[in-house]
Amino acid sequence: MTNRLRHIPSVEKVLQALGPAELPRPLVTALTRRELGRLRDLEAIPPFEEVVESVRQAARVFARGRIQPVINATGIVIHTNLGRSPLPTPALKVMQEVGAHYSNLEFDLESGERGTRASYLEHCLALLCESPAAAVVNNCAAALVLALHHFTRRRREVVISRGELVQIGGGFRVPEILEASGAVLREVGTTNRTTLRDYEEALGENTGLILKVHRSNFFMGGFVESPRREELGALARGRGIPFLEDLGSGAVARTERLGLPHEPTPAEVLRSGAGLVCFSGDKLFGGPQAGILAGGSDLIEGLKKDPFYRAVRCDKLILSALQTVAEMYLTTPEGIPPLPVLEMLRASPAELRGRAERLALALQGLAAKVRTVETKGQPGGGTLPEAELDSIALEVVPEMIRLEELSERMRRNAPPVIGCIQGGAYRLDLRTVFPEEDELVREALAGALA
Ligand SMILES: *Cc1c(COP(=O)(O)O)cnc(C)c1O
């Protein structure tokens, strides 16, 4: 051992100097070992106090990686990086009750024998989608893989328009998911135009499925054509080929009622010709992460009998939350159920302005210019890409620190506050901040600017 390395303190000594940590002890020990290991590559070993401080800092950074609530002030309602839909209180209550006890998950209370998982929920979802049957899996990607795998077991080809071979989100590309599920991709048409004829010519004895993917995180304008769903549906039925439409966000509530462009509902898509639809549980639907499939009984039954279904089925907590959300829709048939995502989408600029102005007033006298500005929010989550939500933000221009520093201090707050830097200012869009979080935002700003 060289002289230099002898100055590296022992793990025990550093742990002792750190004192009580907020992380489990084995994590702190492992972090300490890692940090001490790094010292070996340095020219000179820093003083002991500095070493302890760097371990403490590493532990803080590491602890921030724990999943925890944050305040979303980005104005993006369905924010995939921030956990998509916040759940409504009744759903959380059911998760708590079902999670803490035994449940009739797969037990028939009538007969006292083994029952079927989620049959009540499937009935509710089928009603909401106005379809004969429905099924639930872990997420919409799983619903797609299950359907592709199942319908292309014997006839390998899945026919899809080139205009729909898109990337939906981080690491989710339609062509890759198709190939991963073992299907053979049969692309038709061009990026901007696909005709019924293109589909007709591609269908053959190897076609297992026709897939349509709803354009989500982008939209195409100009010289664009694709066949109407009615035509494609009739073609599929005529040839006896299943036709699945991936709706992605799947709005069950009528989005016009929220002041947004029309988003096709599962019922409407099934009515106009698709045999099967799939959509996410935690986008516009406003529930927990899930993939909902709805359509004809034979198709749904086939999917549920596929051995692969067992690998993508949901657990009891998700099923209980989804059951509650489905019931909330059913009990407000014409209206908008009180789901956080829908309420945030619906919040009016006037309402948001009142809150922003109260906050701006309460923040007078700090080392910053604070004012309310008009801004644009987004539904997010690959939903309604052309929609912009008129929103109100609190705009902060700090006098003593840089914008990046302010943004970082807000992220370091407990709870962390996520805003954005835009047009030379730090912005907090109040649309996605729960009204009861306003006071926490005020405290965070006051602390960050002090
Ligand atoms: C978001 C999305 C998916 C993926 O849904 P997950 O529930 O996240 O798996 C699939 N298809 C479309 C069109 C989407 O918008």
C-alpha cells in the first residue's frame, strides 16, 4: 500500500462521523465504500471532514431517487415522467382496504368456490365501452403485445399503415413492439397516405391482424389520407380478420365537455368498425396504470385464454383502483366524474388566475420579480397533440441567483416542486398544482429565494 492510500479513512470511521442517516444503514455503508473507492484515483486524499461531507452529499442525492410525491407545476397534466394520473381519493381508500386484508380476488362469494378475477370490473368496463366484453392487463403496451402475440400465432402477418409506425414515448416504438411479439410486420401505404386499396392488396392468407394506431404525440396535416374506420372495419369483417385499434389515451369522458378537441371514445371506435380497442388506464381515463381491452366476446375470450395473458394480468390493488374509477364514470353517465386529471384539464384560466394572484401577493418583498402570466399547458401523455390549454403561471425572475439555481432549489424542496424555465423566467403553471398545494409552493419559493 502506498503512503497516499494509507490516508483513506476507514468505512467505520466515516459511518460514525456521518451519524444517523435517513437511508437504511446497508445503503449508506455501500455508498461510503463507493465514495472511498473513488479516492484511490485521486492525486491527493482530501481531509477527513471533506470526505465525510462528500459521502453525506452522495447520500442526499441517492435518497432523492426514492419514489416520493412531487408538486407538478409544469402544466402538463398527463406527465409520464411524473407518474401520469394522480388517483382519486375513493380509489386510494379501496386500495388501502383491499391491500390490508384478504379479498375475494378469485373467490366466488355466492358459491364459495374459486371465482374469476376481475369479472365485475370487466362488466363495468364493457358497459363504459358499450362493448360485449372487456379485459384488463398491466398497461396498453402489454395489451398490444398480448393481442399481437395471440392473433399472429398461426397467421404471422400484422398489417399496419406506414403512417402509424411511430414512436409513442421514451423507448416505445410501434415497429419494435410488433417484432418483439413475434409478429411479422406488413407495412402498407406511405407515411402520409394510405388507401383502402393498399390494405386490400396486403391482406392474404398470412394476415393475422389489422392494426390501427391512434396518432398520439404528434399530428399530421396537409396531404394526408387514410381510409375511414367504417371501410377498414367492413374489409376486415369480410375477410374474417381481427381489427384492433390502439387508442393510446382512450377518452371515455367526452373531451369537448372539457373544452378540448374531440378524442375518439372506445365506444365510438368500436361502433364505427373496429373489432377490438385498447387504451391506457392512466392517461385520459384518469386511473391507475393499466391496459384496457374492449370488443367482441370471442376476441376477448381468446385473449384471456392465451397463456401469455397470465403474465400480464394486473394485481389486486390496481384492479381495485380501476374498479372504483370505472364506477365513478358509471355513476356520472353524462357528466365528468371528479377525477383529478379531468378536473385539472377543466380548470378555467379565471380560477387559476385568482390562485396565482394570491400567491404573487403573498410573495412580495422577496429578492425576485413575481407576477402572473398567461401560458399554454398541454394534456400530455401522447394525448391530443394539437390541443393547447390556456393556463396561468406564476412567473419568477430571481434577483440574486440564476434561474437554474432557483429551479434546482425548488426540486430540492420537500416536497420537490417541478417548474420550468421559459422566456428568461422560472414558471410555475398552476393548472397541475392541486389548490391545497398552493401554500407549499409559496413556502418553497420563499425558502428558495431567501
Ligand atoms: C401511451 C400509448 C401507448 C402505451 O401505453 P402504456 O399504457 O403506457 O403502455 C400505446 N399506444 C398509444 C397510441 C399510446 O398513446
